[in-house]
Amino acid sequence: MPTALRDISAWIFDLDNTLYSPESNLFPQIHERMGLFLMDYFKIDRETAQDMRFQYFKKYGTTMRGMMTEHNLDPYRFMEYVHDVELTDIGPCPKISALFKKLPGRKIIFTNADHRHANRILNHLQLREHFEGIFDIADGDFVCKPETGPYETLLKRYNLKAQDCCMIDDMQVNLKAASDLGMTTVWMRHEAEWLRTKPKAGEHYPHCHHVINDLTLFLEHITGTRI
């Protein structure tokens, strides 16, 4: 294992677009359903709804948080609707599962989604057995990444020291709080078509200590195992 990661005893993984390919059609489905929800809620057209979704995401970290803050939305009603998507474009991950078995330390999911969605995805990927816990949006009192509060709550709940943790996420903005608290960070960088603002070539973020674009290759590298 690379020297910089040898002292890591807890691996904290984002869920969506991190444990499965961001090039899949899963998140575009979620974005579409968010737009449909907003269209029905506000009686607006598709373009207006998608622009509203993106503006809430930029301002609050998630569309749901924006709706909760500005319109007192029931989050469970929203999540039940937007996460009702087909999983046919993603499948079991036997290579990642085998590599998780080789990766020493605790493994925890940290997601801005809910337990129901996280368990559904992990079971579909056949990775649930590797994670001792799921820290979801409700566990963070509906304050989401990239805010610092849920990171602090996660550390307390699992009795972790930040310097012993590595956080892996596909959104670089979500890694700033983790880095500030003392975690090692890994940015799963991608340029999926559904991104409204893509990373610029040569862009550098000091709070992203490692930058990868393939989780399997990263796990092979740090475990010294070729699958």
C-alpha cells in the first residue's frame, strides 16, 4: 500500500457514481425524476424545473435540501419518488467485492441519499456485506455534504479520528470538509454527460489528495492485488 495510505483504518465511501460507474444511466434517471417532481409540485415546464433543480443543488448541496429549506418539503416523499429508478444499467461488482476483502480497515458508506436507496444499490451491486454501516441524509439531520456538520457527526457515531480516515467521493466539493477535518481524500473524478458543470482540464484542488477515475484500479493499486 502507498505510504500515504498505510495508516488508514477507516475507508468512507460515497455511494452514487462512486461504487458504480458515473457513465451509467442511473443518475440521469434520478435527475429526470427530480425534474418531474418539481414540474408536478410547481406546475412548471421541464426546462424551468431542471434549471431549478440545478440551482438548488449549487446553493444547498442537494435539490432536496433546497426544497426542504425553501418549501418545507417532506424529504421522504421526495426521496421515495426520485429513487424509484431502474437498476438494469449497473450490476454486481465481483472484482470490487474481492478487492474490498483485501482492503484492511473499517468500511462505511456516507451518502446524501437515504438508507433505503443505499441498501438497494449495495445489495444490487452485491457489496453490502463489506460495509459495517450506512450514514445517510437523516443521520446527518438532513444537513448534507458538503457541509461540515454531518462529517463531524459521522466521526462521533463511529468513534473515528479524522486522521485515520480516507474519504472517497465523486464530487470534489464534498471533500473540502473532510480534508479540513484531517481526513485523507480521494476524488473519483469524472466528466459524465449529465454534469451541468464539468471539471476543467488541469484544474487542481488542494483538498483532493488523490485523484482517480477508476475505483477498481485504485483498489488494485492500494491493496497490491491484480484482479
